[in-house]
Amino acid sequence: MKSYELTYIISSEITAEDAELESKNIETFIQKKEGTILKSEKPSPRTLSYLIKKQSSGFMGILEFQLEPEHINELKEKIQKNNRIIRHMLIIKKPAKIQKERRIRKKPLATVEISPIIKTKEKIEKTNKKVELKEIEEKLEEILSE
């Protein structure tokens, strides 16, 4: 058995109860042909975006079912002969494929540079030296004399 989805629009010239009767007729036809109904939405009134057979509104219904492929042509003929159904679309529902998990690029770990650490240690050692007052005075004289 294959899975199918039938979307149909019923003429707005009939009442909502008659539209439900039409959808029940389709469901019973499928069940008579040993099909199973998976999901059924009641026909609801919709405004059409463009005219279909000179009508601007209709009752739209959706029906998901499983049926043997030999009986699909009979179902199509029944729908086409019905004057109340102004438009229909029958789709074969394929099972969803299981998708592989996408690979994600891993960012490389941050590299630690050893040289800045050594430089900072050297700076610390240089600043820890005791500076005598004479050295400071000599430096000041050099700077001011220039």
C-alpha cells in the first residue's frame, strides 16, 4: 500500500453539510477498496485567490490515506465525474528519508605562545632590581641636557 494525500475544493454553491457529505463519500469509497484513512480534515470554507470555474470561494478539504495503486484510477474517475468538486490534487506521499547528521568543523584549540610568558618574567625580574639614587640622577641629567 502506498500513502497518498488528496486535496480538493468543493463548490461553494452547496451548504457546509453537503460538503461534509461529499468528503464522507470519498472516505467510504477508499474504505470499500480496503484503504485506510490516516488523517482527514473537514472541508472548511476558503476564499480562492483566483477564480476556478467562475467561483471565488469553496470548501477545501485534505485527506491522507493508504490505498493499493490499482484502485487510484477508480478514485480519480469518481472525483472527476463529481460536478461538485471543482479542483483536486492527488500526491503520492513518500516516506521521509532519515538524513545523516552533518559534520561540524571543530575550531582548533587556541595555541599558547611561550615567548610572551618568558618576556613578562624577564620584565618582572628587571623591575625587581634595586635602583640607586645616583643612577636616577644621572639619567635625569642625560635627558635634560639633550
